[in-house]
Amino acid sequence: MSALFDAIATGAHTALSPTNLIYCFGGVTLGTLIGILPGLGPIATISMLLPVTFYLPPETALITLAGIYYGAQYGGSTTAVLVNMPGESSSVVTCLDGYAMARQGKAGPALSIAAIASFFAGCVATLVIASFAPVLANFALEFGPAEYFALMLLGLVAAVVLASGSLVNAFAMIFLGLLFGTVGTDLNTGVERFTFGIPKLVDGVDFVTMSMGIFAISEIVVNLESVQERTILKEKIGRLLPSAEDFKRSIWPIVRGTGLGSMLGILPGGGAVLSSFASYAVEKRIAKEPGRFGKGAIEGVAGPEAANNAGAQTSFIPLLTLGIPSNPVMALMIGAMMIQGITPGPQIMTAKPDLFWGVIVSMWAGNLMLVILNLPMIGIWIQLLKVPYRLLYPTILLLCVIGVYSVNNATFDLVILSVFGVMGYVFVKIGCEPAPLLLGFILGPLLEEYFRRALIMSHGDLSVFVRNPISGTIIAMAAVLLLIVVLPSIRKKREEAFQE
Amino acid sequence: MLKRTAVVFGALLMLTASNAVAWSQTKYPEHPIKMIVPFPPGGGADVLARMVGQKLNERWGQPVVVENKPGNAGIIGANEVGRSKPDGYTLLMAASGAVVANNIDRLAPVALVTTPPYMLAVHESLPVKTVAEFVEYLKKNPKAVNFASSGVGSASHLAAELFMGLSKTQMTHVPYKGIGQGVNDLISNKVSVMFGPPQALLPQVAAGRIKILGVTSKERYPLFAEIPPVAESVPGFEAVGWYGILATAGTPDDIVKQLSDATNAAIQDPTVKERMNALGATPRPGTPADFRAFLKQDTAKWAELLSKVEATK
Amino acid sequence: MSIARLFRQQDFWAGLMFMAFGAIGIGGGLMYRVGTTQEMGPGYFPRAIGVALVLLGAIIFMRGILAPGKEVSRWAIRPLILLIVGILAFAYTLEWLGFVVAATALIFLSGVGGKEFDFKEVVLLCAAAVTSAVLIFVKALSLPIPVWP
């Protein structure tokens, strides 16, 4: 234990130096800004800043870049809540209840609880990294393709819970998402699937493009349907801060979300993408009135935001302890370290303790800065909702196209954006909720990849999935969850049939 | 309102006019240069482009704007440069994979930057110490050993295919999305073999999880002089990656020469050299003609290998 | 149920849509090698998804016919078309005429799509939005976006 305190003291010495504090602040501020600007993610920003980090000491460079990353996770929820625009996979879930809350004049509590949940999660996850990083990294190594496949399967079953309407429609939307996920080059054979000879489709459809089209564009069209809609608001703007009741509802979702996110974030093979979805599914499942979800339940914002931030934080574990990047942002961090002449790997912790612990302590400082920075801003953001809609939507549209263009600097992505915009509107018209589709789209390629890899490694033996204790357990959980979800609705159907 | 429009319009015209004047002059470079990196940011090509771009900027006082146009293993970005105006203001920082038979004619080689080797790594538990023992082991256990690659047709895949072809051995291919995921499964012994870049593998050696059997360059590589080349045991084996700058075909020779000289100077600058070493590479200066010859040989070699691999499927 | 009423059923159209996408998936499965479960080819996964989509689509379709439910509300064709045309115009002009022209086209076209189009107001909005976008994205964040032709 005292070793931990020594280490944290080393880290504090580095992280709390005036220069590093200033850069950390700069990082989280920039991160928040790009998080708010849709489409413009941490990847684009960090890559633009890479050359600048040439001139900084390695600790300062990493502290700044890390700040951009988790700052963007904070900022991402703002546009999701205010205008239903998810810039990253983690904010899709925030859109569901956050935007519903905003329309009811409760954007203030939604944004505040998001900030508070993120802060709590960030602090806990930082502590988790500091105390258990090496142990957890070794645990993550136990996860092979069979385990990841099982995890993705569980995620897909949980995706059904995201929808509040028809169960069959939700399943169909998941499969449609899986189908969209197959567009592009097949990893195992190099065959191009559903690319129709278009070179830009060879790498598949970009998530940002798809979610912007399906959520943001179609939402604008829906809003333009009605004549009298002058602002996004349906009711008057209420209080800014959450009420005691809101807090009471949110506390356990935040704690559970933090736990889930911290666990999933450790897995370098794509666990972090699941964290916010998993938290939402859990909260809706155990809620006393699941019917409130999707219509402005504060638990549906608090839990996923905590999970997403905790996951973002703990996804540094594989990077810092093994030198393995768990997502594209972490791959960039490796690039940044190499520019500095540091080779990331298992030795970092012992060879460069001030760097390792400095980055960790800076995360805590950065989270504190974020909450101080973001809470007062909420009052300003809310004013945006009062802007007449006829002025707001062209601006949203402009932000959308800039964001989508900046992902690959390709105008063709805007064509895809239009296609998904139309599709998203059709979905609304025919009563199909889009959230399960997006989760299917994210998980589908991973599901296929891990399934096929597990079979290559086992030389075609299908029993690997159940023989292996971890994957066997997760698959059993998925099966049970499926039964829990499906049975009540079948029973209801039968009752209805009997009544007739 | 009308007045304001007129002012804006006037300003527009003036801007266009000043651009046109800049055009008519011949001194190079007169305005910022765009360097397209056909890969996502943060990778080797991206880091090199930013380092070289900065040096070119210091030399000429014109900014070099690095733009990432990833997609289709680099071919999308390379094709874009192929379609650009041949004026030396749109450059490509290419790497193995981006330049292929059907776009090579639309590009003008400027300068090779570096040809870093890969390394043959195996999990620490595999009972072999040298490449020769490894070949023996594979012959005893055909198809039983799995190797990781960063995707079908990637350098790490092709290196392994070449190795199997020349050593007459068989392993099972496990493709990954990128090097990192492959290394992850290599250190946890879910796959046992990987041909990968040194900077991804060497840290894991120090941690005792894997061992390096050889480098893929034809001879010992100066940075890693203690590691023998795979070719010592498998004659004829050579599989190096490459990074180099290309312009659009038809770019005037004097501009290509200026660019080539500037690039050669940039990559031999001590600070750039040092950072390249951290990436596991040493500069490889040369003329545009050298680069052209290298490219021709390299693309032909891999195209032949790839068609052989596909024929066996 | 009358045909007209059937054609207003959400489930009717949703079922058709899922079945159509399912058919594409199955078609892809035929185009690419399918393989076996043990050794999947590139067509295996799309085909499996396609089959599931057709089945689920059929259930939804039948539900639309047998148990009439929610009906499709009126389509907002005009805003949809103008918004999409605006995005495409932006895409078409951006790398050719620059951001200022492209963004102006986008804002005007989408503005016309709304209910209350006030020319003066849209001009002002356009000036403000384009200026701040250039300042934030091109100047401050230095995104590689061409501002002028």
C-alpha cells in the first residue's frame, strides 16, 4: 500500500507541476471543444497535434494528448443531449434519454448529471488503474477470440433492450446493422463485400457518417414536418441542476456504470465500445418502470455516461502496461510516444515511473478540471435550445457535414451521409428505432472476426466456445438474457390471443 | 445589402487574381505544399511525413500540410495524388502497399526515405532458438503452428508467405486488423509466430514474452546488428517495408530534383535520424532513379508472390 | 382490410424493407464463397444475416396484414429533398469552389426547406455561420478544408 502512495507521490510531482497543469488544462479544454463539435473526434485532433508534441517533454505531451481524449468523451455528451447528434459510438446511448430530457426542458439536469457521473467514474477508474493496472492487464490477456466472441454476442442480445417499441423490429434492426457491418473488405480472405466497385467502400462504412445520417439528419427532417415547431423545446426550460430526486435515481446507476465501464475498458479487443450500451441495458433491465426509458429517464444518462468515461480511462491500461493499443486513439498515443523516442511496452512502468504515474495522476486532475469547466458552461448551452429552430437546423447541418468530411477528408462520405439521412427518416416513418441498428453495426464485424479467428485457431472445432470456461459462462448469460427478454412478450401475446 | 454583396464579390475576384499571378511564376515552391499520407494518422508514414515536412518547411519557408486520406491499404490516397496537377505541390508519403501495378504509372518517384526491416518473432514457449531450428520444428509439425498478420496481403502476411515458400514449410494464417492486436495475441500465446515491425516487438522481448529469431533484411541491419538475418538459414529471403515520397507523373524534372535533394537532406538531419531510429529505421538516401528501380523490383516481387498465394486457395 | 389502409401500415412497409435487405444479404452470400461453419467463407455471414432478416421481415409483414397497428404519418418530402440536395451540393462544390461557396449553398438550400424562409435572415445566418466555421475549423483547428476555389 505504501508503495502505491510513493508511486502516486511521484506522479503528483510530475502531474502537478505548473507546466503540466497548464497543458493538461489546455488538453481537456480542447478535448471538450472537439467533443462538442460533432464528427471531429479525438483521433483527428490528436493527429493534428502530434507534430507539436515534438517540442514538449514526453510527460507533458502524453498528459496533453490524454486530456484531449477523455475531454472529448465529456464533450460528446453535450451535442447528444442538445441536438440528438452522436459524434461517437459512446454517445448514441446518451441521445436516447438525454435528448428526450432536453425536449422536456430538462437539458440542465441531463448535462449536469452527465458531468457528475463522468467525474465520479473518472476518479474511480483512475484509482483502479493506479492500484491494479498490471494485474488487470494480465487478466485481459486471458481473453482470446472465443471469449471476445461470447462478449459481443452478449452485447447484441442486450441491444434489444435499447429499443422501447416492438421486440421483433428491434431484432430486425440489429440484423440490418450486422448486414451494414459486412460492407468492405473481408478480414480473413481479402474479398470485397457489397462494395459495388466503389473504392471508398472498401474499408466499410464509417460509424460517424452512419450515425449522423440516421440520428441528426433524420431528426431535422422530422422537426421540419410540423408547422408550429419553433424550437426544440416542448416544455419550458426548468432547473439547471439535478433535483434531489434526480440524484437519488442516479447514484446507483453511476456506481454500476463505473464498475461495468472499468471492467470492459480493460479489454483491448473492443470491450470499451460495449460499456455505455451495457450500462443502459442493465439499468433498463433492473428499473422498476422500464417504460420510462427512452422518454427521458435520468438513469439512462447517468449510467452510460459513467460507464463510457470509466471505460475511456481504463483503456489506458493495456497501453501503459503492455504497449498494446486498444483503440485507434491509443494507437496514436503509441505514435506520440515513439516520436519522443519512447518505445511503449511492459517496461514503461519501471523504466519511466514519472511518466507512467504522472499520466495517471494527471487524469485525476484533468477530470476535476473538466467538471469545473463544464458545469458553468451548461447554462450557456441551454440557451442554444431557445434559438429559433429555423436558424438552428442549418447550423447543425453545417456542423454535420464538416464533421463527416473531416473523418477521412472525403466528399464521398457526404453522399453516404445523405443515403443514411434518408434511411433514418424512413426508419422513423415505419416505426423502427435506430439504436439497435447502430449497435449491430458496431459489434457485427467484431462478432464475425472473433468467431472466425477462434475457429481458425481451434482448426474448426466449434466446441471451443463452450469448452472454455469464460466464454462458456458469457454465452450462457447471453442465452438467459435472451429468454428473459423474449419470454414475457411471448406470454403477453398468448394472453392477448386468449382474450380475443 | 447589395453593396455588401458587391464588396464581398470584389474581394473574391481579387483573391482569385492574386492566385493566378502566383501561378504564372516558376520559382518552386511558391505556396504551401500538400503531402498526402494514404494511411490513418499516427502510423509510420504519418510520423515520417510530419518529420520530413517540417524539415522541408524550414528549408523553403513554405508550410507542408500533411493530410491523411486513408483507405484501401493506401491506394485511395495514392490514386488521388496520381490525379493531381503535376506541379510538385501535391506529394505522397507512400509505404509498401499504396503503390501498386495500376497506379505506379501515374506517379513520379521522388525519394526513398527508408526501408526498415521486419522481425521474425515467436512466443517464448516455442522450443526453438534459431531460424534453422524453427524450420525444423515447422517441418515436424506442418500446419500446426499459427502465425499472426496485420491483414490479408499486408507486409506481415507476405513476409510469412515468402518464408513458407522458400523454406517449404506450412503454418496457419490468422489475420488481424493491425499489428497491435496481433502482438496482443502473440504475447498471450494464442498465436505463436509473427513477422512484425521492430518497435512493436522488441519491448515484448525485454519483458520475456517473446523471442526474436531473425531480421527480414538481406543482411544484418545496422540498428540491430546482433540479430542474424533470416536469409542466413533460408537463402534468398528478403522482405523489407519501404517509405518514400512520390509526386504526380509529369512533374517537371527540376522540381522533382529539388524535392529529392531536400528530402535527402531532411532524412539525414541528426534529429530526424534519431527519431527514425526509434521507429526501427535508418535513412536511405538516393536519387529518383534509384527509387524508381527499387519500386519496380519490389512491386514485381510481391505481385508474383501474391498471385502464387492466390493460386493455392 | 382495404388495400389503401394496408398501404398505410408501418409494419407492412417495415416488413418489406427488411425482406428486401435480407434478399441483398442472401444475394451477397451467393456472390461470395460461403464455406462451412467450421471454415467460413466471406459469404457465410451475409447469407446467415440475410436469412434472419427475411424471416423477421416476414413476421413483421404478416403482423402488418393480420393485426393492423400504427400507420405511417405524412411524409415531409420537401424538407427531406432540399436537405439532401443541400448536402450533395456541399459535397460537389467543396473541393472545387471552396468552403464558402459550398456552405452557402448548403445553408440556402436547407433554409428553403423550412417552413419560414426569410431571405435576409438566411443571408445573415449564412455570413455568421460561415465566418465562425472558417475561424474555428480552418484557422483554429487547421482542418485541411479549402476555403476559396
